[in-house]
Amino acid sequence: MNKLGYEELSNGNTIDTNEKLFDFYFGYYKQSLSQSISSNAFDYLKDKVTIITRHDDRFVTAMSDTNYTITLPSPNSNTYHVASINPDYEINGYDTIILSLVGGTSDTDTTSTSTSD
């Protein structure tokens, strides 16, 4: 996970930097075609990737702050914002996170999904 930062140059100008916060292990989550159709998800899932990872509150924070990004490893190697998250606050819980491609057609959609026990 990364966070947008700034660096001041010797001439007084500032440039954007991408500060690495932490690495994490994840797995891709896939829906069947019938699940996608029944949830009318075709347009919503364009430029999106769904992953599963161990719970971390910083993912929840990243959903409402576009300064946070996630860059997936090769072969994907794209940068994403957290579009929605289904956090699991239990001990050893796993979050389901929908990532939206930075600059993609659906990047501005921030629909969230959450559950509580």
C-alpha cells in the first residue's frame, strides 16, 4: 500500500511522491458468470479487481482517501484505489476489497459494502 506524498526540490518546487507504507499478501477473488449477471455487476466491475487479504484498518481508511493507492505485482502491475471493502474485524479476519484502476472509467465510483456481526 502506498500514500501520496510531496517532496520539495532545491528550487522550491514540489513534486508528488508515492511513499510505500507496507507490503501485504493477497489472493484474487473471482465470481461466476451467474453471480455477475444477478448482481448487475458488468459495468461496476469494469477496470476493477477483487482481492482477499488479511484485515488491516489502513484498507478501510484508504476507501475514503484517494491519496492511498495499491500497486499490484507483475503481471498486473497496475495502480488502484480502494473502491469498496467488506472488512472482517474478527481475529485473523480477511477483508474482501474491490480495487478501482487509477485513471480507469470507473475510478470515481466509491460504492461501499460492509457488514457487521
